[in-house]
Amino acid sequence: MPSYDSSRGRFRLADQHIAVLGHLADRETPPDELAQPLAELQHIGLVGPEGELSPLLIDLVGAFADPMVMIRVEVTGEHGAVNHGMIVGQEAVIAHDGWPGEEESEYVSVEPARLVWELARLVNLRDIKPVELPVARVETTMGVLDAAFVALGDTPGIELVEAASLARKAIAEAGGPAEPALYVFADLVAALNCTWRVTTAWDTKQDGERAAAIRALAVWDCGRLGYWIRERPEEPILPGQVGPDTELHLVRAGSGELWDQLADLLPDVEDLMVEPEEPEESAKP
């Protein structure tokens, strides 16, 4: 069920509610399959009986109607994948937070100057002082990673040391990297808190034509073993692009470096496809 907090401009909305708002903003009647979410929005007063949108929705609807940058954040952990993100509009920036197992996400306005801070919050970037490790780079394949996950999946709830031992055995049998990278990789898999991917997309100009621009970053959060950027397979990954023989490259990165890389995902003003303003008609004599 949708809800909102007018005191802080927060909304809890599912994708179907956003779809309803999109139709109404375009002065279209939502299709029959959206009748229930439309009724829910009307029940809480965000939509009037004739499809009128509440003034509280101005920033949110405006950002969706004319976005300059779309930011998607996918965090995969114990409860599966949870989607977050931001919409950078002409007049407002809207962030949305998902929750494991819930259809609704929380939407709230964000100050444009705090874009990088908000991105760091969405991925839970922390100032970690990780333990020392013998290597800062691991190169293997996705098939080896799958073998380690299968080994750990067969014995849920085991202690970290035992998990690392099981992962080490599975990785070695699957043809993983030589020591000491094998040792480190097994520890990373066992200590993995979550993985996160951030993708930014916007319209730009290429050879004078409108074109889509995409930047992305994928990271493993391994707790006390630190952050590891997944260089390969390189983001963004298309469906069917990754198989057992696909290279997997992980390189260690500090919190400060990741902060800079998150900032680099955002386009500069000159990167954006900015429509020229219509010239004002000169006053007639």
C-alpha cells in the first residue's frame, strides 16, 4: 500500500504507482491493469477523483517526466538483489531506496550538491581499514566463482574459517588461480557481504546526433578484507554475455578511491544533451 510523509516529502511507492503517475502526468488514462494502484493512490489523496495530481508530487513527477541523468544501484546480499537509485531532473533530484522483500521503495528529494554523498549512502560506502593481504589483484573465471558459491551454498550457516576452507578446496578443483591468489580469493568469497553495481545513463551528443552515454562501476564489499572493484566482466553486462569461461578480475580499492570513482560516474555539464533555449521574439514596434 502506498503512503507518504508530507513533513519530509517522502513517498513509499511501487513501480505500478510510478507507472500510474506517468500516465496521469501525460494526461492519459491509466490502463485497466493499473486500476488497483490508481485506486490506492486515490485512497491516500495523492491522486484526485478525476486524476488530478497532488502538489506534493511536483518534484517527483517532474524528475521522471524530464530526467537528465538516471542512476541505478543494484545491491546483492543475503536477501537477494535490492534496487535503489536516483533520477536527476531539470528542477529536482529524487533518490529511491528499496527494501528486501518489499514492493514499495521510498522516494525523497535530494540536494543536487549532495549527489555523491547520496550515492555513497546507497552503497553503504564506509571508511574501512582492511587487513593486510599478500595480493591486491585476483584473476580467475566466473566458472571458478560459481564452484565456490556452490560449495558454500551446500553448507549454509558455517563459520567464516570453515567457509574459506571449503571455498579454497572448490576453487582449486575448478582450476582457480595459483597461491597466494587462490588463498585470498577463497577468503574474499567467504567474507563477501554484498556486491553492488552503479550504472549512470544520460543523453549526449555524438557526431552531432543524440546518443546514449553509460558509465558503470561494480564492487565487492568483503567486510574486513576491504573493497574490490570487479574490472572484468566489465559493466554494463548484457543478458547472456557471461559464461563459465568469462574472465573475473578483482582489484583491491580503498574507500577514498571508490568515492572518486562514484563521482566520476556522474557526467559533467558539457557531457549532457542540453536542448537550446528558444529565442525570445523581439518586441514589435
